[in-house]
Amino acid sequence: MSAAAPLAPPLDVERLRADFPILRQKVNGRPLVYLDNGASSQRPLAVIDAERNYAETMHANVHRGVHTLSQRATDAFEAARERVRHFINARSVREVVFTKGTTESINLVAHSFLRPRVQPGDEVLISWLEHHANIVPWQMACEATGAVLKVTPIDRRGELDLDAFQSLLSDRTRLVAMTHVSNALGTVLPVRQIVALAHARGVPVLLDGAQAVPHFALDMQALDCDFYAFSGHKLYGPDGIGVLYGRERLLDAMPPWQGGGDMILSVSFSGTTYNQLPFKFEAGTPHMSGAVGLAAAIDYVDAVGLERIAAWERTLLEYATERLTAIEGLTIIGTARDKASLVSFVLDGVHPHDIGTILDQAGVAIRTGHHCAMPAIEFFGVPATARASFAFYNTRDEVDRLVAAVTAARDMFR
Ligand code: 7TS
């Protein structure tokens, strides 16, 4: 079984693994097999070194000082923003807002974009696949405003019902907010169609890219969405840093959502004028070393090549799907035709948490539970799944270790 021939030469996975110090350890006496990349992927030395270099040679507060270190820190921070802009092909750095992560990016849009625009009875349209980060902020905004949350159904494969989506779009829809890739099932959503259908009705679209950014190349101008949110820690970068991409025209018209330093031009007790984009949305001291580390992660991912990453991850997904399916009593939850490299599954007679614990004893790290996407998991009539999520540094041998450990777990409960 092999994936379609990649355009670039295949990855030298063993060589790349050497870039990730954390992967070199044993857990419970066995070499670590890290398959929880959907939650957080690991950082290469290049990222660790970039954060360290920042701390050792340029740390000071940005945008504030005339002294040399402050200037260096500001230059590094703004260079990181330009690096992100280039990576996602945004038109301008004014469209790149640094946040804590996907969750904060979505909350920013819920507060500053949605709340001021909706009347009682207006609608926000999401899907059944969403992570709680793309459900709860809209529920809170709806509760505060009288707007209504509408949910696009999915089918037994875990694919979005595009016809239903189309009929749920109404004259009252003020925003579509959808995940690009489901973290619980791996489904890749037809985001271009979603954007085109929504825009045809004049409805703006936010995409939750937390699970997409590590797997495929992004182009905001081609995608044409209005907002796009992602996190550094799933992209081989630091935690505590993320991005909100927003169409400049929309960001410009939005009020700030947090007040404080950096987001102002001038403050007096009679009134305050706000700073220009993107600083208007970055109140307080930002995560400067995080931005620098995120830029290094993007450099690293670009050097490896997202096309080659996608090809190798597809091979891993197919291999894991084939081998796991062959385990008696195992059911894969989420069988969309277009899937990112993760497999959610349940095993007859064994609770997912027990699978996770037994796998950990074998040095295999997976995630178990509802993956903060309770509606998506409960749709399949299960309270939880076990989820193995792959990165480009995973190997076929590691899939074999996963399969052996799952088989052992099943035998233990027989
Ligand atoms: N959206 C999706 C699709 C996600 O997968 C996650 C995190 C988030 C939003 C929130 O991202 P954060 O960086 O702001 O926390 N997903 C997971 C996961 O699958 N396991 O742990 C976290």
C-alpha cells in the first residue's frame, strides 16, 4: 500500500526525528511512541533554540522602548508576524493578530465581531463536528444577545451534510463558524464550498484551523474566508501563542475586545483613541518569545515541506487504518473520505480510558475521552473514544507498536 507518488522526494523520517529531543526518551521502560499530536505536537530543536536565543540576546518589552534590546525584541516580534503572514498568504500584516491560541482567537471574533452585530433571532451556523472552542463562545454570545445557534448535521461517516448546510443558511445567518478539520474524527471539511455557499448569501465565515495548519499549506486569499484561527502548539511551536487571521475590512470595523497598553494611541480621562491594526487587538505585553518560536516552527515546517508532510501522513493514516481495522472488536469512529492523519476508535468491552492507560504502560501516548467535542462523539452513541493522531515524525514501526498494544489491551479484557 502506498500513497500517490509525492512530487518531492519522501521524508527521511529517522533523520527528522533526531531534531525532536523529547522523542528520544523511554516512558515506562519502553521507547516513547508519541501519538497525541492532535492535542499538542512536539517542538524541534530549531524552535527551542529560537526561544532560547530570544531570551539570551534580545528580550525586552516590545513597542515601548527606544533602547536597543526593546528595538531588537520589537523587530523579532514583527518579523514573526510577517513570517505568519507569508505562511498563510494573508494580504497584509494588519490581518495577523497574535493571540493565546485558537480558543482566544474565536472568542475575540465572538466578542468584537458577532455581539455588536446581532439582534434577537439572528443566527450563527456551526457544525456537529466542532471543538468546544467553536461552540461555547457562540453559545455565550447567543445567550447575551438573543441570537440563535444553528447546527449543521453530519452523517455516519462523520462528513458534513452540505445540502443541510445550504438549507440552514438563512436571511438571519450572521456568521458561519466551522472547523477546517475535526479533531475528534479527522474529517476534512469542504471549506471552499462552505465559504462559497456562505458568501453567496452574504454571510462571513470563520474557520477553526487548529487541526488543519499542521497538515496542509494554507492560502487565505485563495480560501477567501473572513477569519481563520490556529494555535502554535499544534504546529510544532510554543504553547500560549496563536493567530487570528481576519479580513482587514472587518477587523478595521470591529471594536477592541480588551483594553490596556499597546492597543491605544492616546488615553485621557475624557476618552481614548485606539491603535491601528493589528495592535488594536493586542492589549498588554504579548507572548514575544512565543511569536519568535512560532516563526521558527513555520520555518521548520516549510523546510520539511507541507506537501511531503501530507504525503507521509497519508501513508501513516492508511497503514494505521488498515491494521487497526483488522483487530477483532475494534470500530473506527469517523470514516470520512477526506481525513487528516488521526484515528478515533472504540474497542468492544474495553473503556477508552483503560485502553489509554494500558497503552501508556507500553510507552504509547494517545488521547482518550470526548476530545472536547462532545456532540461529535455522542453522535456515534459512545461516551468516549481512543484517538491516535499522527505527525510527520511518526513511523510505521510506531503504528505497529500501537496495534500491538491495543491488541494486548483487548486480550487483557477478554
Ligand atoms: N479547535 C480545534 C479543532 C481543536 O482541535 C482545538 C484543540 C481547539 C480548537 C482549541 O485549541 P487551543 O490551542 O486554543 O486549546 N484540540 C485539542 C485536542 O484535540 N486535544 O487536546 C486539544
